[in-house]
Amino acid sequence: MFSGIVEEVGTIAALDKRPGGITLTIRARHVLGQTQIGDSIAVNGACLTVVRFDEQTFDVDMAPETLRKTSLNQCGVGADVNLERSLMANGRVGGHFVQGHIDSTAEVVEMAPDGEGVLATFRAPVELMRYIVPKGYVA
């Protein structure tokens, strides 16, 4: 589970295409604190598993389903990505509960100033609309 609050913006340092998927190497600092192999880190909202890490980078494997359902297949070396570690069961949640399991992507159709914020309008696939509620938590 995740809060949906971005902890850090990382950078894709390497992209290794292999049969059956892609391994991303992501440069980061903050999210590497206390990281272990097998931990979940949301990358642009998608829950991915750490398969290797060092002091400056971590690797995640993306299967074909991840590539089909997310926009991560459009990211290249040097691209910035939003990062969030999974929630700890003994802490405060600063955002919302979101799973990080991706069903599809949505299209941004409009961005308009709204006071000090921005009102964003999205178009999601019609088959997912029955799961989306006003004020719901979509990441």
C-alpha cells in the first residue's frame, strides 16, 4: 500500500531490454534509506519490486503486463520518475491508501488554473469508469 504522496523524483539511469521485460535502473537518494531486496517502490504510481540496489541506484524489473498498463514503456534514460516507498504499518499516512497496481492509463485532456491549484481533467477507459467515484483515490 502507498499514500500516493511522491517522496522523491528519481532519474532513469539505465534501461536494459531483455526477453520478457525490461530492467530499469533508477538513480535516487531518499527512497534508498532502509531499502532491502524485495521491497516495493512505486515508480510513477506503479508498484515495482527492488531486485538490486546500491548507495545511489536501484533496479526494478518490468514484465510485459507492466509495460502494457503503464506509461513507463515511454520513459527513456534521463527521464524523471516519481518515487514512493510502500507504507509502514506502524506509521502515520500523509495521503491516501492506494495500491500501486495499475489497471490502465488515463489521458490528460485539460489542465486549467484554479486559484493556487490546477484543475486537471482526465479521460479513462470506459470499462474502468464504474470504479471511479467523486473524491476517490486514483493514483
